[in-house]
Amino acid sequence: MTEKNSRPNLKKLQGAKTRKKLYESAQKLFTKKDFAAVSVEDITRTAGVTKGTFYVHFESKDALIASFISDYTAGLDLDYKAFLDSLPAGLSASGRIIALTGKIADMLTDTVGYEMMRTVYQIQLTRAVDMEKVMGYGRKLYTMFSELLEQGIRQGEFKTDMPIDMLSRHFVMAIRGICYEWCIRYPDFDLKEQALSHLDLLLQGILAVRPS
């Protein structure tokens, strides 16, 4: 590779490092105080970059938040997909849904953490930032649930008169509600135990052959 060709790659790498610094600095600050109270100057000072550098990468603090959460969520969804792909081929659709639910609870508890989830919910409630990529039903995690439910119906494991999109929304809303409950009852709430219990309850309602 010539020196001329290597320059754009080096610039791209440096830009990625700067964005990561800004992301990490913002995340650190948001866990300490409300996101509305965190300024661009706070973020750049913590990251050790200038305001001018910040605005090269982001139009505003809100744009940084939206970009960070979108990228972070996309990374989580890739992990969930890899986890699903690693499950035994013969595992039932309900078994896959329960396994995925457990994985989500583990990731939220051990990787994302309570502080980050609290911040995400706070941002969603204020509607100050476009969170469609996280909240929308087109998110990859939500399509995974739709595909698993469709698989269960196709194979005769599930029986329901409800359209797939509506059914999958009920599962998504259940997970959202349980996560919200975790945030308001933390630390006296076992997210994984409750998530598995509630999803199992939903699955019992659509099983074609119910346990006697």
C-alpha cells in the first residue's frame, strides 16, 4: 500500500478512535447526572478533545446520544443473533425464545448495566432524541422474535389466531415492561428470573399442545 493510499485509512482510524473517546466520555457522564445536565463542553473536556473536534463528528449532543445508542444496540443485536445461531439445531422455537430471553437478561445485567438502562429509558421518555432504531419494531432483535414465533407456528408448535406482527409486539412489550420494572425496583428485582417467568407465561398461551 502506498503512503498516499494509507492516509485515508489512518484518518478513518483516528476518527473512529475519537468517536469512541466521545462515546465513552458521554456514557461516563450520563451515569453520574441527567443527560440534560451534561454539556458538550463536559464531554469534550472528559474526552480530552476540543469542541471543534466534537462538531466534526456530531452536529449536537443529541446527535451523539442517538448515534451512540444506535451503534451500541446494533452491537448487542449481533451478539444475540450469534447466540441464537449457536443453539442446537433441534431446539424448539419455544426453547430458543426462552434461551434468547435469558441471554438478553444476562447482557442487560452484566454488560449494559442498570445505570446505562436507566439513562436510555430517561432519554426515551423525554423524546429529545430520535430513538426509532432502538424503540422501533424494525430493530433486529424484534425481528428475531417474529422469526422464532413464525417458525413455531409453521412447525405446529404454536397455535394462535393473532397476526405474527401483533404477537411479536406482545413479546417485545413484555420484555420492555420487565426491564422498566427492573430499573424502578433495582436492586431488589431479579431481571432474569422475572423475564424467564413472564416469557414462559406468554408461551404457555400459544402452545398447540399444552402441558397437562
